[in-house]
Amino acid sequence: MIAAVGLWIWAIGGTLAGDGYRNLAGQLVGGDFIQLYTLGHVAFDGAYPALDAADALHARQVELLPASDPEFYFPVYPPQAALVFAPLARLPYAVALGIWTFLLVLAYAGIVWRTWQSVRDVLPDPVFVAAAAAAFPPFVNLVLFGQTTLFPLLGFFLGWLALERGRPIYAGAALTLLAIKPQFGLALGAVVILTGQWRILAGALLGFAVQASAVIVLMGEKTIATYAGNVLGFARIEPLLEPKPWQMHSLRSLTNLVPEIGTILFLLLAAGVVLVAAAVWRSTAPLPAKFSVLVMGSVLVNPHLFVYDAAVLALPLLWLGGWMERDRLEFRRAYWLSVYALFVLFLIPTARFVYVQLSVVVLVWLFWRVAQIARSDRITVAAV
């Protein structure tokens, strides 16, 4: 509770004490929301912006909010993002940001509350859960940056609910919400194929078809081709997108320490994570444990995972907490200590001091130990 109060006093105070649209640290209020706000404007004014039109996109951004001139963004978001944020883009920036912030907090609170319902028999203290959820550093950063990680979080949550009810096609359709941040789907797609979850795959294809149809109808068929061209051009602008080591919380932050073989090492480690997650999915472990390993694996193999993207871990931390308290008491102490360590290390940029972002080390260890426990009952379960 002390952490939650302290973090939000810092977040709100730093925002309100700033100058205009700049917070006390000189950062743009709402951070990355401006690129979504701008995309919601330009995507319907003409052709969907290509990478080569980044300067024109920036000019439009500055026209909409002059205070955002120091921030420069490439059009890396898929066109679905423009569809989602188009209604907010018709409002003044401050109003749109306020509504989006309210929706972020409300949706996060609802997701955490509903997830907690599944484990409240062994985690009965709602005040503790609420305080922990509010004090989770990735959530605080998600709100401060006005980011879109809500969609992967909602996709994982709805996918879990659908599978709990034995509806894999609905689960696949829900998981296509990850398309707003497609890098979250790398591990998921591989695990679905490797484990033969064909009905989940069918639901995903249906969901993608609906999204593509909406884009074509509302934005024109050339939009798909333009975005595909942008994706092919990401390698060209990757050095400009590469975050600082202390800003990353995935395996990429570790493999970048050896740039000569970093890409190859990342691919090998990512393949290992996928194989482990697939093995867990085939096991007899309960669904929350399987889904927890899948979400943690999706975080680890995400090549550009900022701290606000780690907000999706709110789900597995709750699911695993319930599983440990209910069935795995021998690991519960180590589990909760690792959870507390994650909270602290998501706040501290350790890579600035010791080269390694220690949050990744803790998450790798937790992923591996949970996977070991989940696989203790050998593989016997058929595909959904």
C-alpha cells in the first residue's frame, strides 16, 4: 500500500507540476499517446502513412500538438490502431488523453478483479491484491505513457476466459487483439502450431479476417499493402528504434550484450522458450499454469518489450499465485520472493549500472521453474 501510494503521488505530482504538456521531468504528458492520436487523424485523411512519409507524419503531429515537436515516431503501428483511436482523435488532445487514461485504469482494474475471482479462495485479501495491482510498475508506466498494452492484456485475458469455458475458437478470435502489438504473438503463434491447437488457430484466422475486412472497408485496400511494406522496412529503421538497455525487459536485453552474435543468440533462446512453452501446453498442468507460461514466454521473446508492455504479467502473477497457494506449497516462498523482486527490478534500471537488466534474469528463472513444475506430470493431454 505504501508503494502504491508513493508511486501514484510521484506519477500524478510529476505530471501536474510540469509546464503545459510537459511533466516535471520534461517528458510529453501522455508520452506515446500522441502517435496514436496523430495516426487516428492522418490514416483517414488520405493514404495510410508509409515509412518514407515519417517526416510528413511528424509535421502533422506537431500541427496537432506543437509541444510534441521533440518526439519523432515512425508509422510502425498496424492500421487497426488507427481504427481504434479514430474516435478519440476527433477530440482535443487533452480530452482524448484523459478519456484514454480513464479507460486504461478502468479496464485494468476490471481484468485484475475478474482474474482475482478465480484465485480468491487462496488469495482472499482484496485490499492486498488491489494495492499490489496499483503498485505494479508496468501498470503505472502504461498509464503515464498512454500506451496500447491494454489490448494484449485484454487478448490474453479473454483468451483464458474462453478456454476456461471450452471455447477454443472464441479464444483464438480474442487473442487476435494482440495484433495491435504483433510482437506479442510470436511465441503464441508458434505454440499454437506446435501443439496442434487447430481450433484456436481457426478462431485466430477468423479474427484476423474480421480486422482486415474492417481496415479495407474503412481505410481502403491499399492500406494493407502499405503496412506490409512498412513491416518489410523495419529492418532498415531498427537502429533508430532500438531502446536503451535499461528500457528493455526481454531476452533481447541480454543478447544485445554480445552484438557480434546477438541476433543468432536471441533466435536460439526464443526457440528454446517456445519449445518449453509448447511442452507445458501439452502437459496435464491446469490451464492457468499453462497460460502463465505462455504469457511469460511471450514477454521473454518480444524483441522490443518496454516496461509498460510487462503489464501483461499481471495475469500470470495472479494465476500462479493461486496455483502455488493451492497445489504447490513447496515453491510458494520462492515464488513470492521472485514476484517481489520483479516489482523492485521493474523500477530500477539496473542495466545502467551492471549492464544486465536483472528483471529479465528473474523472469527467466521464474519461467523455467514454473515450467519444470508444470511438466512434473508428463505429457498426456490431447490438443484442444
